[in-house]
Amino acid sequence: MKIDPKSSADLSAQIAKSIRDAIISGEMIVDERLPSEAELADQFQVSRPTVREALKRLAAQNLIRTQRGASGGAFVRRLSYDEAFAQHITTSTLLLSMNAVDFETACEARFALERACARLSAKRRTPDHLATMRAEIHRQAQPGLSDERFCDSDVAFHRALVDGASNPVLSYQLAGAVEAMQPLMNMITFTQRNRDVIIGLHTRIADALEAQDGAAADTALAELTAYTLTLGEEAMAARAAAKAQSER
Amino acid sequence: MKIDPKSSADLSAQIAKSIRDAIISGEMIVDERLPSEAELADQFQVSRPTVREALKRLAAQNLIRTQRGASGGAFVRRLSYDEAFAQHITTSTLLLSMNAVDFETACEARFALERACARLSAKRRTPDHLATMRAEIHRQAQPGLSDERFCDSDVAFHRALVDGASNPVLSYQLAGAVEAMQPLMNMITFTQRNRDVIIGLHTRIADALEAQDGAAADTALAELTAYTLTLGEEAMAARAAAKAQSER
DNA sequence: CAATTTTCATTTGTCTGACATTTAATGTTT
DNA sequence: AAACATTAAATGTCAGACAAATGAAAATTG
């Protein structure tokens, strides 16, 4: 592990990269202990604060964990699905909000991916998944539910659908698309009629999965896509109108 | 922005979280300047090194960039697709390697997602995308191509397929699945016959997209999925046999 | 007056040295 | 043998300093 003294980049960034590469390449394995801060400082010929900054960078990426005390130090960390999920969702959400991705694009991506799971989910869904979906449908039908709670339930429903495919990699990749959409979905005002239509489609999807009919689930999802798109367009139009009004 | 002095967590982690939340919530907008390190230290009642560690954590997540000099400082950074891509791929790759995801699971996820793009790509692919795919097919047919280069080309081909859908969000989510598979794909030894079959399927996919026939593309992708799975199984079996041999 | 150079204040990058805190291992006592 | 105290090693935090970059203001020059 070496660093380039001529590089203009921060030393801490270079050191972090050096260690990160060692971890990613498999040169360092899970739970392996890194040298102590003092040793690293010596090795890279920098001071301890600089090493510490590098280690904090790695900690921010969940690549290492640190432990205080006698036999403490920095250890290569096993990246768990949950952490990867959280990271992925944060990044996806930021990407959408900072780059002003339009509703249509995000919606299309989300449902295209979800439909990819439908077939597998129809084959493998367990009674547990079906129960979760039914429960969320029931929740969505409750009167007086706020739009935000309705969206939460919607995400939970679709999450169950995706998890039904019983493929953690698929669930992981999908989580980003589904959850990152939520801020955009939250802009929509759901009338009772809107909700009825969505609940109807959700029921059809759940029925199709229960009957292990992948094609029917796909069709219902396609309809849900189209319907969500029209809702989104209306919401965006209303938003634009309100903005024009306030600027007048 | 406040921190909890009673918390057992590192101060730098708390400070980082506090600032991160402000950025994610939209409280701080892109290109906005954070207070200087000295001011932050004052504000949070900690020393400058601690603040710096917090800032390095944020820098590692591409949430801020720093600039030296008179009117320098830390600025909220616009997360670009490219950076998000890189981050996503790194995380996905680590997730697969550290959690020993089996070939079958990763392969299934990858192709399920890819098939989700096929329909859209058939509709929207440009001559550019087609040209890229044809070029990669041509490259794959070249004699003497190493297995690794063959895989590279394979990824490039599928990337073009995905990009053909012209949905950056879709491309972003897919990139993780496709690229993270590469280390697993690299374990496979591709015989000439293997390559011929794959190239044939690639050609069928390209033809289908050119004809804007989504269904045909989907069928060819399904066949490619099945074929890749058998190749993977063989490779894993060979690997297991070699291991048993060496342990005997 | 305009253009160029110099100076200067600000801010991040890095270093030194110190102390606090946590924790496991070791030693001591009962 | 078990409970307790000691110690050493490691990270966490701090204070203060200097280096380096950089933009803006001031001084100089043509």
C-alpha cells in the first residue's frame, strides 16, 4: 500500500483510497484488523490526524468499524444488506432530488423494475408475503388516512411484492428505485376515487400472485403504471399552475 | 443543527449526521457554502480536528466538496450520475463478494432487471445504441480474446441494451446489478462453443431491438439467462471439484 | 487611467504533542 | 478459584501551530 507524494489530492483521500482498494480487491478480508493509527501514520509517513481522517472516510462508507480499548482498532466490516439498503436509498433519493428527475422518468423506471419481479414473485411468494400485501391493502382503505401514510403503505405493499421474489439481490436493487420515488409520490394528493382505483389494482395484483399467475400480475402492474403516471402528471400540472399563480 | 452530548457515538459521527440530514432534507441546497471549520467547531463546541473528521465523512459520500483559499470552504455538492454509478457499483460488488451471494441468485436478479429494460429499449434504442451492440458482438467474435476481455465486452453490450431505454434512473439502478455480476462472470471459462452460443443470442437480441420487437428481445434474453445459468453451474461445480481435489 | 504586481487576510491541509476514555489482559488479594 | 485492582494499548478529543492555496484589495508601474 503506497501513496503518491506528488499527487495534488489530499493525503487522507489517497490513504483512504489505498486502503479501500485493498478491501475491495479482497486483499483484506472481513474482520481483519488494520494496523493501529500510529502504525499507519508511520507506514504512510503522515501524522495521526491525517490517518484518522482517512479512516473516517472509510467508516462513512461502512467499510470499517472501529473499536476502542486494548485490543481495539479498525476492522474490515462485513457490509450487511440493511446498511447497503440504507446507503442505496439515500444515494438514489439524493440523485433524484438534486438532478430534478421528472416524475415520468422515475415512475417508468420503478414500475419497469417492479414488473421484472412480478413473474418471480408469482412463483415464489409465501403466505407471509401475501398476508403483508393484504394487510397493507386493508390499511390503504381506512378512512382518514393521510396522503403520506397512504404512500408509506403503498411502498410497504410494493416492497412485499418485490420481496416475494425471494432474491435479496433483486430486493436490494429495487429498494432504491421504489423508495427514492417516495418524495415524488408524496407530492400527489390522493382523492378517494384515486385511492379506490389504486386499491382495486393492488387487490388484483395480490390475487394474481396468490393464484401464481404472473401474466395477470404483470397486466395489473402495467395498468397501475399508467394510472400512476396520469396522477403524477396532474399533480405536476397543478404544481406548475400554483407556481405561475404565485409569480403573477 | 444540534448534537447530543450524552450520546455514546463519536462526536464526528454525530456532527456528520447532523449536517447530512440538513443536506438530504433540502435545508441546504446545492453549492451552498457550509460555515468554515473554525465556525463549525465553535457552533458544535468541539475542536477543529473533530469537525474535520466529520467533514471527511461527508466528503467520502460525495455530499460536499472542499476548496482551499480565501473564499474557499466546504460546499454542498451536486451528486452526479457518474459518481452515484461508481458508488452504487462499489457497494453492489462488495455486497455480493462479502456475503457470498451465489451465482444463481445474482444471475437471476441481473437478467430479470435487464428484461425489464428490453421492452423500453426496443421502443427507443437509437442507431448509436445498435451500433455499439453490433461493435461489441464483433469484438466478442474475435479469435484469441481473453475470457476477461470477453466479459468486458459482454458488460458493454448489456450496458448499451440498458441505455437504449433512455431512462437514466433505469440505467443507474441496472448498472449495479450488471457490473456487480462481473467478478462472478469472470470465474467462468468460455469455450469457443460457449461463445458462439452467446454471440448468437446477442445477435438475436440486437436484431430484435433493431426491429423494435420487444417480445423477441425478451425471449432471447430469457434463453440467455438460462444458458448463463448452466455455464455458471458448471463453473461452480468445476471449482468445487478442484477444491475437493486440493484438500484430498 | 489602466494594467500589472504585490500584499494580505481567509480558509483548508497537515503536524506535534498532549490528555481522556475505553477495554482487555494481567496481576493481586481474599 | 473468584473477585477486584492495575496496567497497557488503542481510539477519541483537544489546543496550538505552521504550510499552502486563493481570491480580493492595495500598491505600483507603464
